[in-house]
Amino acid sequence: MKTTLDIDDALLAKAKAQSAREKKSLTCLIEEGLRLRLRKQDPQRAKQRPRKLPIYKGHGGVAPGIDPTCNRAMLEAAGDE
């Protein structure tokens, strides 16, 4: 459906730049924004309880000698660095 909107010039310029960076059409960007805004206001969603995250109760963990608080150590152990 086609429609005409009055959009602030600065906002439109930012939206055009964003759509170019993401290689999306301006229409796609505007529709995405509307969907996000309308989804937050959906009363059904507001009533839903947040999902509980699953908790791993298995055995194991970090191998001995690896510092789990150090990104470099974790990457080296994974072979990514």
C-alpha cells in the first residue's frame, strides 16, 4: 500500500544513510521500525511471563590451566588465536 508521510528532514537523512549501510530499502527500514514499535505495545506480549533460561546441570567445565575470565586464554584454547 502506498502512503504519504511528513518526516523530519534530519530523521529522514539518517534513515536513508542507515538503509544504504544495511543495503535495505528505505521502505524496509521503516516497516521494520513500525513492527518493532507496535510489537512492544502488544497487550498480549505484555501479559506473557518471561521465559526461563535452561540451566546446564552436566559435568565438565573449563579445562585445567585455562583462565575462564580471560578472553585471550579462552580464544587460544579454542584455537581461534
